[in-house]
Amino acid sequence: MKTQKYIVAGHVFELGMEGNDPKWDLLANYLPFSTSCDCDPLFSLQLVEDLPEEGLELLLAGDSEDGDMPRLAIYRSAAGYRIDMSPTQSAPVCGHLALSEDFSFGKLAVAGRGSRFPIDNALMLMYAFRTAGLHTLELHASVVVRDGLARMFLGVSGAGKSTHSRMWLENLPGSELLNDDNPVVRIHPDGSARVYGTPWSGKTPCYRNEDAPLAAFVSIRKAPFNKLSRQSIVEAYSSIYTSCSGFRADEGMADGIHSTIEALVTAVPGFVLDCLPDADAASVCCKGTGI
């Protein structure tokens, strides 16, 4: 068995599988995050050939009206939890993840060898679950850094988050993409918020082990005009809550998520950008969030 440690936003985790397993070759996105630190990992994931069948109680079916969304069916098992995952709502299950009660150890049985989807999703889930109580949030967002400050763009699927990031890259010199799908935000002991790149960036290959202070988070909404508006604390809380990952059925995890969001909306201003997919939208957003 070969194991490799990785570090994301200061949290170390470990992946293990046979040394000659060809799935190692699929994981180039993790290379910038490799670490040889002599420390205990926050969680460990081990790839196995199969998982034993056992009595399972369905907790969450994972159904979505958006057929392109992954389907994650969550079950209660005698040893902890089990998650069956599919890349879309109609696709067959391609990975079975068994988790310990505290989510610190997982075993993943992968169906097929041609995709890293089950590995990415298993690690993302375990990361979100284990860091929820550590002032860390994994979010569905796109992040651009300019002049050393990060802006994080939130919104429902199809809202135009990636398109808006592209408007910054194409029209505002010095803009750089940090992550285009699953960045991580961490609140530090001094109350400051920083956003981190991760090995998980959706369809855009952007795997940067870098971070920056979070200047603002902006909810993107399609409109026939460009207008930036400041959110209230309640509105900002809602925007973050609907964008973050976590298993809210777990009381401790839910408490951790709420505590972190509360600290985040206190430290960082939230905005709504009603916008067109054009250069002016990027300019309006940049000027309005240049705090």
C-alpha cells in the first residue's frame, strides 16, 4: 500500500492505494498540494476493491432537479455512514464510500478506472466534514485575485460565476484565477478570512496551492444591466450557507458551519451583482468591492 499526504488550507489529509494502481496517474491535480510533513492527517482515505454489503438506512437520496448535478445518496450503516456517488443524476453509481462515525477514516470502492470523479468527491466530502468545526468552509464558488486581494463569486449553477471570473481575467490586468469551483475559506484566530486554492476546480483545470485575503464575496445574478448592491448580514449569511458543503444532519457539523459563517459575514462584506456577461460588469464589481 502506498500512501501520500496532501495539505489544503493548512489541513493535512492522506490517500492510500496500491503503489501500482493506475489511478495514481489520474491525480495530477493533487501534485501541487503534496506534502511530506511528519504529522498526523486530519483524515485518511483508502481505496479498496469492494465493500461488504450491510444493512443500510437511507438518510438522503441526493435527488436534484438539475440532471447535471452529481447524485450522492447517504446511508447510515452499523460502522458509520455510506455514500453512493454518481457524476450526474441519471448516471450509474461509480463509487461507494464507507465512512467512520467521526468521518476520520474512509474506504472507497471505485467502479472502473477511467475517471477520478469518485476519488475527488470522496476527498472533498471528507475534507468538508472534518474541517467543519475548524473554522473552515469548502464552497461552490469561483475566485479571482487582483492586487493581492481575492473576490469570491457565488451563485446557483448556471448563474455565471465562471463567466464573470473570465471577464476579470480578460479585461482587468493583473487578475488571476485562484479556483473555479471549490475554493476553501478559513477564518484565522485574529478574525481574518483567507481563501485557498484546492485540488478541486470543476471543469476548469486550476489547481494552485496559493491563498489570499478575502476582500469580498459576491452573489452573481443574470440581469440586463450591471449593478452592485451591498448585502445585509442576513442576506450575506444566506448566500454563504447555500454555497457551502457539509452534512447538516450531523449536529456538530452544522454548529461548526454556522459558527464559521457567522465569523465570515462579520469579517468580510457581501454583495449582489446583477450583471451581463461583459467587461463593464467586471469593472463595476472591481470598483465596488475595492475596499
